[in-house]
Amino acid sequence: MATRRVTTRGHDPSERVAEAENGHAKDGKARFDHIYNQPDPRPYFQTLEQFGYEIPAHGQAMFTLLVAKLLEEKRPEDLAVLDLCCSYGVNATLLNHDLTLDDLYQRYRSPELADLSSRELADDDARFYGSRRRRSPLPMLGIDTADQAVGYAARAGLLAVGSHENLETADPSESLRRCLAGVGLITVTGGIGYISERTFDRVLQATGGTPWVASFALRWVSYDPIASVLDKHGLVTETLATRTFPQRRFTDEAERAYVLAELARIGIDPAGKEAKGRYHAHFYLSRPAAHVKQLPLEELAAGL
Ligand SMILES: C[S@@+](CC[C@H](N)C(=O)[O-])C[C@H]1O[C@@H](n2cnc3c(N)ncnc32)[C@H](O)[C@@H]1O
């Protein structure tokens, strides 16, 4: 696997994405906003399973490697992890429990849980996750503008701290700022584009120090503005140059045609990736320069 440094000035020509369209709200991309803020996670998992949404599973493998590395220097209870765009606590669940994404899909479509109210399901989830929690769980913090999703994750015991503050538009409140102080790892799956460099700038101001930042971002989203902001906070960004991660299947032929036309327009070759019917994401890791020098991402990720 090879890595490349992410440029912090100007855009890589192969990813020339105009700022104004550098997000998830592209005309031809299927929208799932209706499932993001429901009283419980059943519609979220049932809908995304249909399209083989798999990026949190890649996140689980990658974030687990990063956590193992960070735990060489810290005790688990001291390694606070912030998941941005945390939704119903998917990444928190996969990091702190003996469960896979497939287990979650199976659970939330199971007929035994179908008749429970959202409140009953949260109680059942709290018991279920309690029985699957790893021996030394990490303190998990989550931020997502979907207040019901974050509230559910906190009720089910998945997040120590959940916030629905929108850091795209405003600075964190004093209480959120206090919670963010000292965070050691920041994770994102499926959220880049919804959040931009604005959120990262505000989060990094609040965390202080130099947490590692680990993000998966669709190939048509430029990460350069985020890498620039992280650089300002003392973090060097690398990406795996030879490996991408499938995110989900296209919902239909119209979405496929749209994505392929968009990629052609911005000069990204879809061969072997989107051309086979799935969105693909790059993985980006930002760390202090000394950590990059000591163990480049390519070596760190060799165990994947
Ligand atoms: C595709 S989902 C990804 C959820 C989860 N990380 C996963 O991979 O399953 C995108 C999430 O971004 C959230 N979101 C959208 N705008 C946001 C913002 N400004 N700040 C934080 N979260 C936001 C949505 O509510 C939604 O939960």
C-alpha cells in the first residue's frame, strides 16, 4: 500500500471539486435525510442495509488499528474518542462492543424487536450492548445535528457524551467545549461533505493538543480544505494512495449514471470502483509530523 501527503495548498488536479458542490447535497445523489433523525435506529439500518452501506465496517477495522497504536501510550479510560456525524452511535458501537455491522443490521430488522416502542427498544438496546461491551471500553463522544439519533445513542449507553450542536454554523457551547478538551482521536464515516473545515476548526480549537483525525470521504469530495485547517492545528494529513473503500451501492440506474458523469466531469477514473456500482471513499489520517515520520500510514495500515 502506498501513501501520499495531502496537499494543503490548492487542489490535487485529479480531485478538482468546486467548493460550492463539495458536499453531499449533489442533485443526483440519493438523499437519506428522512432516516437520519427518527426516534430509533430501525429505519436507518433497514434502509441502508438495502444498499449495502458498509463504510462503518471499514471504519471499525481501521479505527481499531489506530486505537491499538494510541493505547501504547494511554490507558483506555484516558483515550476519549469523538465521532463526528455519529448518528445513532454506529462507530461507538463497533469500537466498544464485540459486534459487527452485520450484527447491527440483523438486530434492527429482527421480527422480535419490530413491535417495541422506541423507548422499549432503547431499554432493550441498553441491556444488549451492556452484555456485549468490551472489557476496557473507550469514552465515546458523539456530535450529530440529528438530536433524536444522538439522544437515542446516549440512552442506549453508547455515548458518554452526545451533542446535536451544529459546528458548521456556530462555536461549541461552553459545556461542549469542556467535554471536547483532551479528546485523543476523532473519527468520521459518511459525514465529510455534511461537515466541512468549519467543524474541524471549531473542534480542534476546543480539543486543544493534537488528536489524531481519521476520516473516510467519498472520492468526489476534496479533503484539501480540511487538511489545510488541520495543518494549521499542527496535523499532517496522509491518505492511502493505492486503496479505496467501498461505501454503498447506488440506489438505482439514475444515481449510477449521475455519479459516473460527475466523476468524468471532474476527472476521476471510475474503472474498477464506481463503474462496478458502488461509491468509493478515500481514508485520511492526520497526525503530528513526528508520528507520521515514526510510522507512516502505509505501515500502520499494513495489517488491514
Ligand atoms: C450518512 S450519515 C453517516 C452516519 C454514520 N457516521 C454512519 O456512517 O453510519 C450522515 C450523518 O451526518 C449528520 N449531519 C449532517 N449535517 C451535520 C452537521 N452539520 N453536523 C453534524 N452532523 C451532521 C446527519 O444527521 C447524519 O447522521
